[in-house]
Amino acid sequence: MSIDPVSLGLPHREPFIFVDEVTEVVAGESARGSKTFSGDEPMFAGHFPDNPIVPGVILTEALAQLAGIAGGGEGRRFLLSGIRAMKFPAAARPRECLALFAKKTGSMGGLWMFAVTATVDDCVVAEGQVVLNEVAYP
């Protein structure tokens, strides 16, 4: 199963969509997806010219976008409100397929917490927690 993330309510548009496809979603609970950077994105010209690496902030954004998809459904939309304990134990590089995973671990009021992980060939390249704030969004 491959689902376009925009069809699932992701409000982002190019060039700021960092989820290529969603392969599994349990609305309000979890989602799996993927992203492959081509290497032609402007960020790689400076990060780093001779050794391109996907920036941690971009990995975190990709995971937050997937978490928003996991929490979505029933008209819910989210903004990233917090990043907790993100770690980047290995580098992610252009042309590698990033497997993304987000699972809801709790909520209070309009805040939703997700455990998130990005892997390349079963090697963890990013993991931590993101907090999303449920908002009214047109």
C-alpha cells in the first residue's frame, strides 16, 4: 500500500514535503512512510559539499510530518511544538531510502507526543520524540 501524504491531510507543499509515501497508517495512533532525497536538493551544496549528509533538522521535520499524518484523521491538524531527546546515531545520505515511523505515546489536551524513528537498511539514523499541538487549520 502506498498513499500520497497530501491525500492524508499533510498541509505541506513542495519544496517542504519530506515524506514521499505513507505505507501504513492507523489514524490517531501510528504511521510508516519513506523519503528518499535525490541529492539535487540545495541543502546538499553546503551540507557538506564533499560529504553530503541529510541535516538532522530535516530528518526531524520528516518525522514530525509523519507524526502529523499518524495523528490526523477526523479533521485534526497539527503544528510541531516540541522536540525531545532527538539523537542521530548514524548519517543519512542522499539516494538512501529512509524508512520513517511514528507512534503516539500520549496526549494531554491538544498536545500529542510521538516516538519517532528513521532508519536506513535497519540502521537507526534518527530517533526521539516530537510533540505536536492540535490546531484549527483551514
